[in-house]
Amino acid sequence: MALFFGGRLIAMTNEASYYAVMKKTPSVGTLWVWAVLELSLVPAIFGVLTPICWAVLYKGYGII
């Protein structure tokens, strides 16, 4: 679940319009943080780093 919400949040902030980002990302971001906090340490790190690596390496999004 953390992988899905993280990937969805990153993709949405990079591809959607400004209004869509302002409307939808707070709820998706909250669900991502909640999903990561519910996991133990190793799966939580995996749940944070995997969507980031997917976005940077596969999709070509910039971090800055």
C-alpha cells in the first residue's frame, strides 16, 4: 500500500494540473505517511525509497 500511495503521489505532483495537485495530493500524502508509519523499519524504508527510485530512475522526474 505504501508503494502505491508513494508512486501515485509522486506521479500526480509531476503530471497533474495545479488544481488537481492542490485538491488530491493532501489525502494521498496523508495515506502514504500513515502506511509508512504502520510498517516496521525495513519495510518502511523500502516503502519510501522504492517510489522515489521509480520516479527518478524510471520516469525521469527530478528531485529538485
